[in-house]
Amino acid sequence: MAKFLETQAISSELMKLIKDAKDKIILVSPYLKVNSQIQERLKTKSKIWTLSEIVIIYGKSELKKTELEWIKEIEDLKVIEKNNLHAKCYLNEEKAIICSMNLYDYSQQHNIEMGILISRKEDPEAYQTLIEEINNIKVNGVRKKFDSLNIVEDPSKIARLSSLETNTSFVKGLESKQIELTPYQKLKFQLLKEWRLYQSREEKASAFLVLTDEEIKTIVSNEKLDSNQLYNILPKKKAIKYGDEIFKQLKYAEEYTIGKVVNIWYQDNTNSYDRVKLKNLTSGEEKWYDTTYELPHKDKIIAVKINKSWFNKYLYLDA
């Protein structure tokens, strides 16, 4: 059941919310001006490496040097800018505060503020709706990075999402342009999406909480991906939890052949099975295969499991 909070109660519950966080801290406020107590709590949480994400979302405004200095001290803090943001809400994985209060001292000490506290356990629908709205803001906001205390906007917006790190040369190289996937990368993307759906159902959670599309794109675009690279792409906790399965799915892609459907032939008196003529995009070879699967569309790029002369499970790799 939601609980009403007055000014001092909001401050108290906010500090408790940050202190008790075990998986995430998300702070949404129009102004990126944070009082020293909250700064210290965030630094402590960051240093013990127990959270999958620490995120601040703020409205478009000029950031002062004093704010940039403490932000740069928190290695895993993600800062997202969203134009026209006026909402104030603060949450961890179990509770959320929706209120009128900003994060700076004056608001907490001089203003009359009001808010409510909701619980994921007692108010599941409200909490989940809030999470979905915040994720919508993340996707449509701009992830900020900091260089010599100057803000640099990420033009490709790859760094929009909370879980994408920007501290490796690989990711920095992607920031200047949208990621264009090769057919083989598209195959790995599809396999990871299938696994993500299965995993999200197992965890009874939204798929994007397992992996976002942008995280998957960054993973499959790195041809020399290893554990160290994965740790730079994903939050540490997520990389530890899903790393082995991610590499397993990427390895699984090697079982597929990528080709273009040149022609199809339905079963007749001559052939006992439907047939597919496939052009192997690696070797250039064109060959007919028997299949018991639904025939693919002609001229499409696909990834297919081939067993000698048999055309088996396949995935479309183009629209």
C-alpha cells in the first residue's frame, strides 16, 4: 500500500532507499545538483560493487564543475539527459519514492514537499509501470560521458541506455556511427534475443532487464569478444550472471550456414519433399536441399542448420 510522505519523511526514506539498495539505484530529477550526503552514499555503493546499475536521469541544464567532479569519482555511475524532464522519483529494486522534492539541500531544508512511497511487493502494478516509464526515458534520453570535466554528447546515442559502458576503445569507436550488423552478426543477435526471451520468462522479468537491444548489438559487433570486453560492455553484476550463457549462444551461431534463398520447389511426383536452393554467402556455392520445414521466402537472407542434404531450422536475417 502506498504511503504518504512529508518533507522530512521524503529525505529519510530517500537515504534509506539508497542505503538498502542491493541491485539498483535510479534517481530522476530535473536538476543534476545532488547534496553531499547522497553523493557519499552513491560513492560507497559504487565502491563495494554490489549493484548492477547506478543511474541519474536529469533534465537539460548546464552542469557546474563541482557536480562534474564528484560524478567522475563514481566509475559505474551512468548519467542520462532527457529534455523536458520535470519528474522527480527515486527508486531501488524494491521501493520507489515519487515526490515533488529535488536532490539538492535547499529543496530538502526550506521547501514544503509531498510524495508517496510505493513498494514492489505491495504495489506491483504501480512499481512495474514506473520501471517501464523510466526505461522509456532512458531509451529516449542521451547518455553523457565526461572528458577532462567537459561534457561530451554521444552523437550515436549508443550510450543512451543505462547498461552500456563507454570506457573502452571498442565502444568509443562505435559512438561516432550507428552499428551496422553483418549477416553473421545478425544471426548472433537473433540467437541472443531468443535466449533473452527464455531467460526473462524464467526470471519473470522484462526482457530488457536481462539484456537491452543496444547491449546485444555491442556484444555481437565485437569480433574479438572476451570476458574482459564483456565486463566493459555490461554492468559487472550482469556480466557475471549471464557471461557464460552469452558466450554459449555466440558459439552456437557456428552451427548455422548463412545464405540467400535462390529458389524453392514444392513436393511433386519427382521429389518426395519440398526443396530449397540456397546460395552459401561464404563459399558462393548454390545447392538444392530437401526440407520438412515451411519453405522460406525467395531472395531472403537466412541462417539455416544444414545436415548433409537437409535444410532444417532457419532464421530470417533481413526484413
